[in-house]
Amino acid sequence: MKVRMAHVRIQGINVAVFEANARDDTDAGRARLLAELSEQARREGLRVEKAALAYRDRFYGAPDLVQYLARAGRPRWTHTLSLA
């Protein structure tokens, strides 16, 4: 599976936003997917301090980051990750 992501600095924090949703469409599934994607981004050399999923014009992740993204909008995609 290929996932587009944005890796940006917001207010001095390294942030990753992934274009993905859990297959089972549950918060538990989203939490697992977010952890997996964040770890993959770190393995590829990106610094991830906070992360969120972006799906169907919604966000899931760190509450303060989700609130910020809801106001500011999704950043532009900068990378693509591959998951097995």
C-alpha cells in the first residue's frame, strides 16, 4: 500500500500527516495505522514528533494537531510511504 504524507514543521514541531484511514474504519484501527505509519516514516529518516491521519475531510491523531489542522487545513503532500 502506498500512502501520501506531508512532513512539515508546525510551530517548531516536526509533524507527519498521512492520507489514510483504517480498513475497519474504527478509532482502534486508526490508532494502529497511525503508529505503523509514524514508525515507517521514522525508519525512512523523518523526524516525527506528532502525527495525524487525514481521511474524508477529517483528521485523527494528536488532539492539538487535529484541532490545528481542522482550522488551517491539510498541508501539501511531500512524500510517499510504502507499507507491506
